[in-house]
Amino acid sequence: MKLAELEPKVYSILKNKLLEIEERLTMVCELLQNEVTYYDWVGFYFKNGDKPELKLKAFAGEPTDHTIIPFGKGICGQVAVSNANFVVPDVKAQNNYIACSIYVKAEIVIPLFVNGENIGQIDIDSHTPNPFTKEDERFLEFVNNEVGKLFE
Ligand code: SME
């Protein structure tokens, strides 16, 4: 399915107030993982209270051991401090990288802002080499923008 076609679906999941936020986030992860062929693992990490670390809040795909990631560590931890999108076409070329699965070839992490503050991120792993484009960045920024509204 085309990324733009997923936008209304993401929107309708997130606005469903009958579900807890965590359930809605899990459904968004499942939607993305099911509908985008090269999205093999999709998760949302959030800042863990006052601690300088990220905590996994929702995901779709294989369970990971990396449910807590210190700021600065791995691709995710670097985005927690850089506040910038991080697109990794080839994870083998990264030295500050936390491997979750031997099948992962590429990764994209997009920060999630609420009132200008970086409170978390969406993280996607792909088994396809170099699959992510500007279109993925724009789409995931849309997703994070909608998720951010739940935390305002
Ligand atoms: N690869 C990430 C760790 C999280 S897993 O991809 C689920 C990183 O380097 O931060």
C-alpha cells in the first residue's frame, strides 16, 4: 500500500478514544508493519521519565531485548540527543549501532516532538538494503506529528 494511503488509517486509529494510547500506538505499528513491505519491525520509544534513556512503549515485529536504550547509544539513542532524523541505508556501516536481529539491513529513526521537545521516536528496521526515501521521512513525520497531539 502507498504511504499516503495509510495516512487516513493512522489518523482514525489515533483518534479512537475508546482505546488506551498504548493500544493505539501498537495498532499503528501493526498497520505499518503489515502494509509496508520493507517495514519489518516498527516501534515507538519514549523518554523514560526523568532518566536519560528511552523505553519501548509499543511495537510490531519480533520482540527485542532492547526495551531500554541509554541516550547516545545506538541509532535510537543518538536521535534522542540530536533531535534529527537518522536514515541508515546500511547498518553494517555504523559503529554506534545496537543490533536487534541478524536480518536487519537498514533502519530509520524519526524524532517525535511535543511543543518543540523531543519526547520519543518511531524506529523502523528493514530486512531490505537501502529502502528508505524522503517519502518515508515525510510519512513518518506525519505519523509522529499525529501521535504527538495525544501528548499535548
Ligand atoms: N537498532 C537500534 C536499536 C533498537 S532495535 O532496532 C529494535 C539502535 O541502534 O538504536
